[in-house]
Amino acid sequence: MRINASEVLVIGGGVVGLTSAIALAEDGHRVRLVSRDRADDTTSAVAGGLCWPYRIQPQAQAVRWSLRGFEVLAALAERPEETGSRMMTGTMTETAASSDDALTAWYDTVPGLRQARPDELPAGHTTGWRARTPLVDMPAHLRYLERRLAAAGGTRERRPFTSLKEAGEEAGTVVNCSGLGARELVPDPQVQPVQGQLVVVANPGIDEWFVSADGGASDTTYVLPQPFGVVLGGTAREHAWSREPDPAVAEAIVARCARHFPALESARVLEHRVGLRPARTAVRLAAERLPGGAWCVHNYGHGGAGVTVAWGCADEVVRKVREAPAR
């Protein structure tokens, strides 16, 4: 294929790739998104969908990207059936509400976020946060993003790339949103999987979300009511590559969640899911020249916060594409 110097080629069909492609197309660029997988087969489709910075570094930039994500997803929540985004109230217990100064901007800026009263906390927890945040039905949201990209004039292809050099032979600008695939594509050995297993059950009447998830723990507890059922989680197993649900892990997840919401103990199980979060010591959002001269913007390594930071990172991608130096 001959190089098209005026085209931007985005690699990756998850929430980060789709959002970056949309931002570029709506900025007036000619965009082609290429992905090995369908959106429904990406890690994004398995994500719980709560807008909150989780397992992502560097934290200060992540909070800034998250606040932008909150703004966009809250606006999309005005059309929940179309976009998959809804505003929902919930509780984040003290194990997830870090006292790190880097998160201060998040706590100070999220509308209505406040310390929880003792009567609002489940047994065994003494402090936490109450907030009304976007909670995103990810399969529905990914379909919305695909429609929005098409409406902006972007095109899509399904096929793999073996290297960034290969991609740079097709377009003047490449945006690398390959997630876990960046480990081989770049190659970048800093990219590692953090396995997340969850269980989807029929909703016994839960209408608020609940999260207790220390950023470094391998076992977490979260309850996220979605239109298709309640998502129960979860795990965060570093360097684990399996996508097969473990029955014993699933049983433990349901038991942890049922301690906070007893009705979940007998809820009908609808589905088991496993996803591999694309973790890195820090998000790579940087630009460089590829061999052959194509301008490449990297945007990967978002850990457990892809849906939360996608729009904030997409803004930076647009700036870096605009700032590409003359060849």
C-alpha cells in the first residue's frame, strides 16, 4: 500500500483508540482506524465502566485526564440509551480513596463528591466517599463510539500490524493506541497485563455502585449496576495472561460482594468475564519519528482507567498530531 501523507492511521479499536480517532476526525483530519479485534472483543468491552482514576500512573496527569473524561461522559449521560453513559450515585470506601496529594484535584473538582457519613458506609468501613459519577455500559458505549467515528468521516479496517514501521509505510501520521499489543508492536516490554475477572448477575434491586479497591491489591470488591445486570468484581492479578474464568475466583468475588449486598448471594449468574488491563509503569503519551519518516504519537499503558482518561488523552493526541514538525 502506498503511503498517504495526509492520512492519520490509528492502531487499536478499544475505547482509547476509538476516542482518539474521533477526536482527530472531528478536528478535521482524515482518519483510518485499524484494529486486529472487533471492539466487542477488546479489553474495553469487559471493563466495569466507572469513571474514576484506578491503577494508572503518573497520577497527577491521570487526574487531569480523568476530569476531562468526567466532563465528556457526564454530558453523554444526558443521552444514556444512545451513548451508554449514565450518572449514578455510589460509595468509594477508604481503601480506594487514597490520601495521595495527586488525587486532591479529583476530590476537589468532581461535582458533589463528599465524605460519606457513617450511616452511608457498609459494616467494617469507617471512612469513604460519596459521589455521583458516570457509569458506562461499555458494549453500548463502544457501539456509540463506532457510530460517531463513522459520522465524522473516519473509516475502519480489521487486520493486524506486525510493526510500527509497517504502519508508517501506509500513512504520514500513526497514532499507536494498541494497549497490551504495544508490548510486541513497539516493542515495549514495560507493558504488562493486569488480569481482571468479574461476574455478571441479575440485578436483585441494587441501584447504587460500590467500590472498595486498593490500587495495589490483587483482590478487589466492586458492585456496578448496569442495564444488562450487576457487574461484580474483581481481581487485579499482575502478569497473568489467562482469559479463562476461574470458578473458585468467581465464587470468592460473589462472596465478597454479598457481604455488602446480601441479595447478591442468591442472584442468578448471567456471565463470567476476564479482561487483561494494559498496565505500564506510566502511560506513554509521547511522539517520535518512525524509521521512514512517519510521525508517531503513542497513547497506551492506561491500566485500569482507559474509559476514564480516554477523552483527556485524546485531546493531547490531537495536539501532538497538530504539532508534528515538518519532514
